[in-house]
Amino acid sequence: MKIKRVLQKNTKLNTWYINKKWKQRNISLGKENPDKKFYVIRRAPGKVGLFSYVSTNLGHIKYAVDHGYIPIIDMQNYRNTYLEDEQIGKVNAWEFYFKQPCGYTLSDIKKSKNVILSSGIINCGVEYPDSQIAYDENLYREWKNFADNYLKIADDIAEETEKICDKLFDEKRVLGVLARGTDYVQSRPRKHPIQPSTEELIKKCQEIMGRYRCEKVYLTTEDEQIYSEFEKNFGDKLISMKVQRYKTVDRENINDVINKDKQKYINGKEYLISILLLAKCNCLVAGNAGGTQGALLLTKGYEYKYIFDLGVY
């Protein structure tokens, strides 16, 4: 721990250490599968949400496919937002929510001859879908087509989503809304998209509901104040998952706040289902955030979508 504290105090030394530790490298685990090259996708620990992992993992999956490698996502051997400390090295958090992109798992390659460990650094030169897919239709179509083939929801999550959808939407025409609040708005993360105010979202929803004959507003938000404002304006037309919502103070990270109340796995599961439901709506209104990008990649198509473009922080 002393070494870690020393490194953290020296920015240049810490950056050098992280880049060295997480650089891409080749390893051999045995003699099996000599005709295959497996590409193990990793990411350095950080306080990020599920669709940040989805985005960067998709980028590495594409890199692997383009180079003739077989991608396998490793959210088992490294700390991440959705793995409890006692689970590290034992279970793969990616497989809580998604299938492996090409069917191979870490256990399938534990004696393989040719294994490449990906870089775990975000700015390693691998391209991935980011906020621009909300505005660039060609870029969106490219990543959407790729995600259709390689981003595969776990069967139990898909089944639970369908049951909730049938009950919640009840075959009504639904306008989906994603409203990001709490830590994101308070911390104003540099170079991330500026989020619309609650008033801007509500005004746009009222406009689109009439134009596209939407009977219900499905809201996904982690912010209790935003939910209260929507409830005041839409009453019984508002539908949403029954989950706890929060306030954050100063620079509290929303994942830290949520994980005080529930298991990390449950946090991720509820969030993924909320976005899968958003992807099933007829129309979409949203700020540009990770969940919005996830819904765009998972939807089968919206009749109309409006993603606020307010610049970046």
C-alpha cells in the first residue's frame, strides 16, 4: 500500500506505472488451441457505469474481430463496478448481464497457447462507440450493426425484461425518457455532454406525446427530484420501474451511493433492464449519456428520437 500511495502522489510516475501494467501483451497458458488466438478484453479499475464497459468492450471486440482474434471479456480477474471483493477471480461480472461475444469463456482458454491480453487503458488507440453515435447517423449505423451481432443479452435478463415490459407497457404507445441527474450533473465531467434540465425534458416530452400519439411516458432516472417533477406533470401517464432513487452530495459517485443499499449485481441488473425497456419504447427523448447510447445500440428502432445536443462540460 505504501508504493501505491507514493505513485498516486506523483502524477507522471503513476501514469507511467499504469501504462506499463495495463499495456497489451502476449502470454501463453499451455499448449491447447495452437490454431487460435484469443484476445482477452480487460479494463483498468474505475468508477464507471455499465454502458461505459459496454462501449469500450465493443471497441475491443471489433479490434479483435478485425485482426482475426477471438474476443473474450474478462470482468473476473480485475476490480470493477459490478464485482464484490470476494468474487474477484471467481465469477465474471460480464456474464451476469451478457453472453460472451463468440461463445468462448475464460475457462475455455486456461491452457491455450496463444493469448493476447488487451490494453486496459481507455486511450490506447482502440475506437469505440461514444456520445457521437447520438448525432452521426453513419457512425451510429456502423456500431449498431456490429452490436446486433456481438452484444448479446443473457437469457435470464432478456426473459425478465419481457415480463416487466408486458406488465408495464400493457401494449400502449410509449415515449421513453432518460434523465441523468445526481453525480453527473453535480460533477460536470469534463468533455462529457451537458445534460438538459428537467424543464427542457418535460417540455419536449409534451410536444412529442401529442405529435406521435404516445399514451404513456416511461422514465428511467436515478434522481428522485427529477422523478418527482415528472410525476407532477404526467400523473398516471408516467410509468417506471419500481426502484430506489437517490440524491448525491457534492462529488459523491452514484455507484458508491447505490452500492451502500444493494448488491452490485442487483444494481447492474436493475439498470440494464431499465435501459432494455427504454430500447423497447416507440419514441425516445434523452440527454446524451451512457444509458442513452446503450438504448440506441439495443433498440430495434425508434419511430422518432430526440437527443439533446447542448455541448460538453
